[in-house]
Amino acid sequence: MSGHAPGGVVDAHHHVWDLTVRDQPWITGPRLAPLRRSFSLDDLRADLRGTPVTATVVVQTVTAPEETPELLALAHAHPLVRGVVGWIDLMDPAVADRLAALRELPGGERLVAVRHQVQEEPDPEWLLRPAVLRGLRAVAAAGLAYDLVILSHQLPAATRAAALVPELPFVLDHLAKPPLRSGDLTPWSRDLTAFAALPHTTAKLSGLITEADPTTWTPAALAPATDAALRLFGPHRLMYGSDWPVCRLTTDYRTTLSTARTLTADLSAGEHHSVFTATATRVYGLAP
């Protein structure tokens, strides 16, 4: 196994939230109960202590326009946060103006992408709505990427949307949440193959730990999904993300990172550098 990437590891996917400022309505039920508290950047720093992570990308959690300016302000104040994946209403006819306004805020230069909770949309073809496609083209015109947070059955629509907006870098979060618990990855693998065939798509090795059985998971349980991603995208189109603090439902930060390293142990030093530093830096245009 190669050593950690020179220049430090980029964690391309984590969250923060303050329940005294805004509810996180997705945190429901006994399984998610440990997340029903505020998580700050200081909490993340504590978990990063002793790891080679030197830069992060913070990602939106709720469909609320107020959240993105807060995340940009966080990035403005803390050099650790090199990029922000915010939220924008893609169906707003003034989406270009909204993005331009975000860019003018403190930390606005650290807006690198936007995303929407497509996984919560009941319409499996939400991404193919004309208004959404128009919004995606505005995101591309602004020089940003688009993060896809979807479920595995939404991959075909995501692939069609990506094909219709070839000028926009698409970043697939959590590999579209493959059904690791059921064990039948055949439909997911087929649909991921089509998505990865588009040259402007990339993906995050993130969120897999919480898709596996929390009581019996091992790195080997995640290997079928990780191996498929490595085969289909190649290391130069994959990036590491912890999905902190959600990963804490299953394990701690150090184990999350060490698991990702175990799953990529056969890569060369250069390929390892791509997954853990260079892909996120390139795709998101992260400042040094």
C-alpha cells in the first residue's frame, strides 16, 4: 500500500449542521438518533487529529437557501474548508443570478458545486424535467460542478441528464448508494457502467460504510462496489469522501479513512494520489 498522498488528503464530502439554527428533518428514527445533535467544524477537527487530511469540501444537507451562505462563510473563516457544495433551486428561472449573488458573498469563491436532494424526489425522472435541465446548464455556465445525491434506481435518469448537459462535470455521491445489504449489485453495476461511460462524470468513494450492514460490515463487504467503481471510472475519476458525521453511525473517522485506503491498497502511488487528493482538487477547482 502506498503512503498517504503528498500534500495531504482531501476529504471531498462532509457535513456540518447546527440544530439551534435549523432543523435537519431527515434525521428521523432510532437508527439516525446518534446524529440528532449539532456537528461543528471543531467536532470534525477533533476527529481529523492525527490523520493526513489537510483540506475538505463541505456539502449541503437541507433544501434551504439560507444554508449555502452559511457554509460559504464557514469556508471564508476556516482554511481547512477549501470547497462548498451548496444548494440552489435549479427550477428558478433566475438561477444564473442566484449563483452570481452567492459568488459575491464572503467565501463565494469557494463555491465549487451545487446539489439537490434528488434521492427524496418521488419522480424518478426529476433530473430530466426541462426546467431542471435549464438550471443544470446555468450551473455549467457558472463554471461549477453538480453533485448527484441519488438512489441506485435513479441512475438511468441521471445518466440521461448528464448526456444532455455534456459541458457540466457531474460528481456522483456515495456511488448512488449500491444495495450492499441485499447483495444483488447486478442492476446497480449495469446502470453505473452507463453513467461512468460519460467522460465528464466522476464519483466519490463515500457513504458506503453506512450502506452495508452496520453490525457485520468489514472492508471486504464494501469491496464489490469499490472494485466496480475503480474498474469503471479509474482512479483519476474517483475521489475520497468520509460522509462525516454520517459515517459515525457505523464507525469513527480514522476507520473510515483506513477502510478507504485498504480498499485502494493495490493502486500505484500516483493512482492513490488521484483518489485521495488530485481528483477532488481538479474537478472542484480547489484553491491551494
